[in-house]
Amino acid sequence: SLAALIVAYALRYDLWQHLPEVPARPTLGLRYRAPLVPLLSLGGAIAMARGVAAPRWRTLALAAAMALVGFGGWRRVALWKEVRGAVLGLHVYAHDGWRDRSVPTGEPPQRNAREQGRPADIRAALDFLQGHEDTWPECRLDHIFETGRRLGIAARRRGLAGVAPFVARLEADIADDGRRDSAGVDAARWFLAWGMAWELVAKDGTGLRRAEELRAGLGDSPLAAALGAAAGRRLAEDLPPGAESSLSLSPPVLDGLCEERGATRAAVRSRLGSHTPDPVVDPAVDEAAGTCLEVASYWWGVGRGWARHVGCRPRARALLAREAGVFGSAAAAGLAFGCRVDRGLVLPLPPPPGGSG
């Protein structure tokens, strides 16, 4: 088996080197080498067994095995370069844009996730939301995201006509969430709009025009503002700092863009400071904010990210107040939102600036 694995490595060099980059978790690159671990362990155990090898070879095999373990441990620690969030107290499940397979589809069943924007699929999701209680708030918010994702598919294909029949019922569901302990109004609307934007807007900006048309069609409703902000969050990853000044972005979209850059700032500051951000801010961190540095929604996003990466304890709140300065109230509002969503701390949730919640 070991010989076969070595031959496979020789034939397929991508199993050993030139691994695909995983910026969020580079340690996952080791997964391609995982088959080697049990084989080497088994081989080492056999080599050290009595009667199989002379004592000298058993000692040599033991030394080689210990060297391999030591090297592997050191290498794993050295590769651990991703964001080091304050994991104690976080929900076990963190939403990352994946569709929620527990939400049923309409009839006939549709297995293709990209085709689940039929009215029957949306009604099935709404019935599912109303028909059961969730023990964990993250589960409820995941169901809401999935409902929004299906609405986004419908809006991408049929515009406002694909969404309008469900808006009144959605607003009623969101208001009902305000009377629940599992998810507040702001969290429910944030995840609903995020799901819609996930299908409507690509990271390179494709679909933004359709999202803006849909937002305009929804009027002055809170969902319209939340949708604009969610579209801005989708743009944040691929839009270089300062490039937004050359685009005609509506205020809600710009708020969402700045909010996501703020959350990124919290992640970067946590990584550089190993959970406790350094008092001295690297100028590159401020430069990455672009034109958002003096925008309140940016600091709301910093607070939201701070809850995940630094924490919600008094010391974390004091560090955030020092980081935000004159924007402390906006950062505190974002922190309250993030603490509730990511850690289940039920706190008063002030409305985020620009309707981005």
C-alpha cells in the first residue's frame, strides 16, 4: 500500500506539491498527504515489533517515527497563518454561504440548488419557517438565509415579479422573529438579504444592476435597504480600496461595502495581534479601508467582526472602544449584533447605520 501511494505521488505531483491555495485555512493543504500518516504509522509499528527487526533497526525506526511526528507538528503550527478568532463561546456552526439542505423544496422535488427559485420552493421554505421552532439561533438564521437564497434566484430570473408575492409574508415572518429568542428582527433581515444578494450579485459586480432595480422596486422598506447593503458586502472582496469612488454606488450599497471592509479589519487586527489587537495600527490596515475609514457603517462592521475574532468580554469591548475612537457608538452597535449572532448573547440591538442590518 505504501509503495502504491508513493507511485501515485510520483505520477500525480499535485498530490504532494502545487497544492491549491486555501487562503482561509492553509492547513487544509495537508489533507492530500493524509493517506501517508496511517501507512507510516502502521509501517513503524511493524518495524518495531519484536521478532520482525533487530533492536538496532527498531531503535532507528522509533527515532524516525518521532522525528516525523515532531516535524509534522512543527509544520502544522508554522502553517497556521489564518485568522485566529476567539473561539471560546462561539456557536459551533458558522454560516459561510452554503445552502441549507434541511429546508424542503416544493413539489415536484427539485434537487438542483440553482433551480430552487420556483414559487413552490419559496412557499415550502416559508412554510418550513413558520411550521417549527429551532432550538439553536444559528439554525433559524440558516433557514432564513436559504429562503433569501431562493428569493434571489427568483429575482434574478423574474425581477420584482418573482419576489413581490412573498414580501408581505416575509415581513410578517421577520416581525415574528422579533418576538422570538432565537433571532431578532435585525439578524433575520440581515440573513434574508444576504441570501438574496448571494444569488443576485457576483463578487465581480455582475448582477448589481439587477439588485439595485429590485431594491428600488421594494420601495423604502427595511428589506430594500438591507438588500442594498448585502449587495455591497458581496462586492467588498474583489473591489480594490478606493475603487468605489469611481463607481456610482447607492448609499445602501456603499454602506454594505464599508461594513464588510470593517469586518475584514477586525479579522486582520486579530490575526496580527493573536486575539488581542496590537495598540499600534499598521498603516496598511487603514489604507485597506479606502474611502470607508470615516464612514459609520465601516465601524459597525468592525464591531460585527470584533465579536467573532476578538470576543464580547469587557476587555474586548474596551479594546474596540479604543480602536473606534469617535465612532465608538457605531462599533458598539455592530458588536451587539455580532455577539448575538455569533455567540448567542441576547443584547439590545441598535439599528445599524444605513439600514445594513
